[in-house]
Amino acid sequence: MIRAGNLRAVAEARAEGERLLAALQDDLAEQRAEVERGIEEVGVELAGLAAERDAVRAELADFEELRDRLGIQVIEGRTQPVIIVPEGREIRLWRAAGLHDLARYNGRMYRIMDSE
């Protein structure tokens, strides 16, 4: 009788342990799936950041090419960058219809011309 009671208690404890283990495995599977989704999202974000970085690098390379072609220098002034043009050239204010979205320097655009 005691033995049968002990066997029943052991069987119940074993069944409870198996239920708890199955629940734990389900929780771990959910957590793993959530972590994998998070990793995928981070991967997508990193790909986007890499694309932005590459676009900025290309834009900087274009600016450097233009700077070198025009012969200008851009240096850091005390409060703002300073553009130095080659001797015999000057920067003049330029108003071009339809290009106001390109005016990035205080709403003004400039062109480099030969000095008169």
C-alpha cells in the first residue's frame, strides 16, 4: 500500500516534471524565435546603414573630385568653413530658377568665375 502510494506519487511527480519541461522548451523556442527576428531586424538596419554610408562616401568622393577640378580649398575657419579659390578666380552669388533646393549654404548658391 505504501509502495503503491509512493509509485503513484513518483509517477505524478514525473508527469508534472515532463509537463514543466515541455512548457520550458516551448518558452525557449519562443524566445529563440524572438531573438532570431531581432537579429534579422538588426541585419536589415545594418544593411540600410551600410547603404547610407556608401552613399555618403560616394557623395564625398564627388565633392572631392569637383573641389580638385575647380582648384578650390575648403578649410576650417574660426566659426565656419572657408572656401579658398585659386588666384584669378572669385566666388559670386548665383540665382538660378528651379535650383533653390540645391542651395545649401544659408539659402544661397555661388559660382566660381574668372576675375574681371
